[in-house]
Amino acid sequence: TSGSIPTSAGVTLPASLKAMTGITTPVAFRFRLSDAGKRTNRVDSDAKRLVVGATGAFGGWEYDTAMNYSVNKATDSNLSGWVSNTQMRAGMRSGAYNPFGVATPAGKASMDSIRLDGAARISEGTSISLDGKLTRALSKLAGGDLMLAVGTEVRREQTEFRATDVLKGNDVVGDRSTSGALLADTANSRNVKGLYAELSAPFTKQWEGQFALRQDSYDGVFNAATNTTSPQLNTTNPKVGVSFRPDNTMLARASYGTGFRAPSISEMYLPLRSGVTASFVRDPVSGETNQLPIDRASNPDLKPETSKQFSLGLVFEPSRNWNGSVDYWAIEKSDIISEIGEETIFSNPIYYNDPNIVVRSGGFVDLVKVKKENRGQLNTSGFDVALRWRGDNTDMGRFGASMAGTLITKYEYSTDPRSPLVDGLGRFRDDKAVQRWRHKLNFDWDMGAVGLTVSNTYLSSYRDQNVEGMANPAWNNRDVEAYSLWDLTGSYQVSKNFRIRGGVLNLLDTAPPFTNQARYFQVTWDSTYGDPRGRTFFLSANYAFK
């Protein structure tokens, strides 16, 4: 899309439309710039990693230490379909290009002449860390040794974000800032330190406790553009667990802990990104349903996310062939780092009437402005279920089956502190669908060096996005069908060190279920879980140097 062409651009209707409408003054409009060709991007990534470690024992302690060095570089390039904004508007004013009708050969030539190549963003992240852990038995308890583990980690994080001169010119249609020039290149770093201790205490043969405490410290990040440093972040998080084993066939367990996630450097200092809303939205003020211009900014003042989590479960093994588990879990997250959801903005007057969020002229949206903030809250709970059967060896080989599934019973969230919690379970809201049930089934057979597995991945049905005015009414009040995929894989152990694997993924060539979602560029299906490639084949070989 070209975004919004305001009246200030000075573009008037062609003579035929002036005569038809009587409008002779400049007009404001939006249109899709299909005459420039399909917008094509390519992301190239390169990753390097080196790990050096050592394990051993001294003075009654066992140690495990490692140094990790990793570099990740990604280049996001605009390949085709991108043109100059100033030259495009000049061509509209001069009549060289008519956006109100089918392009003539001269109009297409005009588009070709203002093509911009070489716009790209480059990001690079480097991490250097050193970690170590010491363990030893402290004393004897009725159920076994009281074990202590202490450890530490020190890490340096570095990020760089750069843009090519073409992009910095802020003149690429569909990839430019509508509120000013793109930000300059950035380079930031910080040091992270962590310290933890864990105790495993088998009080008796039946009762065991686990106790852990972790302290983390994140140095502030210096911003050369403003000559300021973000606040230092410190946190201490405990975890307590207890288990009870009445006999060899049953184990009950429970745990409680708190969590912490510091904002990443990119969330704090990523340069401004401009484009259009990820999804089609309906503006209640103008009645327009469209992808609207949007600026996305980072935020150096972010606080860490915090969480509380609780679990209660039962593990059972009635025989050597059968075992399983059922666990209830509940998680509460606060200060979730996110942008306010697009669907949330245009379904609440407090947001779409706020000029700091939605900028308008003549009642129509010129620009939506969002930034990373500690906006969100999430309360979710559910059950994890697992069941496994492994048969005995027979003349026909050995058979087995397993199932691992998750039932979500609650998923309430908000993307702004001023918003009430909304129910996101079993429906698509803002940026994702949350299915109530999902599972993975495996049916196994092996005989000697040969093994076969048939597996099924299943995700339950949910309520579609259903944005008013976006889809045909017949398709705008619907559910998305369940998604079920079957795979067949096999392996052959050539030798102790050499193994060959192959198989067919999506054996039945099942297409992703149809959905109205307009959050992601890939329409008619949901790219967060669906796979449009259909039936695929793979073959791999693995050799272990031992």
C-alpha cells in the first residue's frame, strides 16, 4: 500500500473524474500500489557459536564450567516493488502516473523509473558468557544425601542496528517514517551477572524438597544519542518444590516460584520501524476498514516482566510398561512488554480517540503510533497430560505408544493497564489464537536396527477473528476448523556411530484450516501454527564421533 496521500500532497483527480464528481481541489486518498510490482524482501542470517567447557572434581566438589561465544547477524533487504515517495507524488501531480485507474504503459514506465534498490536493515548481536556450577553432598538425611549446587554466570551482550543510505533517506514508499526521519544507527551493550543456589533435600524415603534462589543484575544500557543510561535492573527469585512418593508406582509433586524477564536491548533501543498495521482493522470513527500507517518505537524506560507460577501434579507407573502424569499449572504475568494491540486500539474509544495514539485529519486516520511498554497482564492455567506405553520385545518387534497434551482452562490478558482482562481462550484476538486443546500422539515400532514412528499433531477448533466489515458476511461469523497432521518417519542404525533417518511430513497432504485472520501478511491461513507446504519428504544422516 502507498499509505495515506493527504490533500497537502496536491494530487487532483484526472479530468474525467473531475467532470463526473465536480471535485477540482486536491484530494486525500489511499490506494494499493500494485503497479510497482510485488513487494519482495529477503532476510539473510548468519550465526556462529563456539563453546568450550570443562568438568571434573576437586576437594569433594564436582564442577561444570563453560565459555560461550556467539554472533548472529541478519540482513533484511528490500528487493523489488519499492519506489520513491517524493517522485511518486510528483508523478501523480504531473499526470505521469494516474492512481485512479488502470496504469498505462507510460504510467508503468514512470513506476519503473522511480524504483529504489538497496534499502536494507542490518542487525548484529554478540554474546560472550562464562558460567560455572559446583555441587556436593552436605550431609546425610533419612532419604539420602542433602545436595547443594551453587553457580554463577557473567555475560556481555552487544547489539548493533544499521540501515543503508537508501533507507535513511526516508523516501521508500511503505518503508518510511511518517513522523520524521528514520533514527540513526545504534550500538549498545550491557553486562549481566547471575548467582544461584539450589538444595535437594530427601527428608525421608517418601518426602523430598527442592529449594532454589537466584539473583540477577542487569547493568544499565548507555544511549549515545541522548547521553543517558537506562536504570540498572536487579531481581531475586525463589522456587520451592516438594514431592511425596507413597510407593514405587506413584509420585505427587508441587512447586511454586517467581520469575523475571529483563527487557532486551532491542526492545529498549531498536530504531523506529514504520509501515502498516499487521492486520486489517476497522476504524469506528471513519468506518474505514484497512491496513493503516503505523510507527513502532522502542522504549529505554522499560521495566522487567515479572511472573508467579504454581504447579500440582501426579506421576504414576503402575507397571514397567506403563507410565504417565497429570499436572495442573497456573501462571500470572505482570508488566508484560508489548505494544498495545491493534484490535484493542480500534475497539476502545479511550485509544482510538487519543491523538497521541491515533493521529487524524478530516476524521480519517493518518498514523497510528505505538511503542514498547509494560502494558500487559496475563492469567492462564491448564493441565498437562502425558501417557506412555512400551511393549515387550516379541518376534514381531517391539511396539509402543505415547501421548502428550495440554488443556488450557483459562487465558485472560490485557495489552494496556487501563483495559480490563479479556478472554482469549478458544478464539483469535489481537495477534494469536489460543486453542483449548493440543496434543502429540506417537505410535512406535522397532526391530533390531530398524524403527518406524507414526505421529499425529492436533490443535482444536477456535473462534475466528471476525472483524466487522473485513470479510464477506457469509464468512464473518465462523469458527476455524481443528488442524490435524499425520507424519511417518523411519530410521536405520547402520552402525554404532552412524544412523540414517527419513520420512514423510504431512502424510495426508492436509492444508491449514481457512481463517479470516488479517494480522499476518499470509492470509487465508495462520502462519503461527499452520504449514502451507503440504506433503514433504526428508532424509538425514547422523554420525557421532565417539
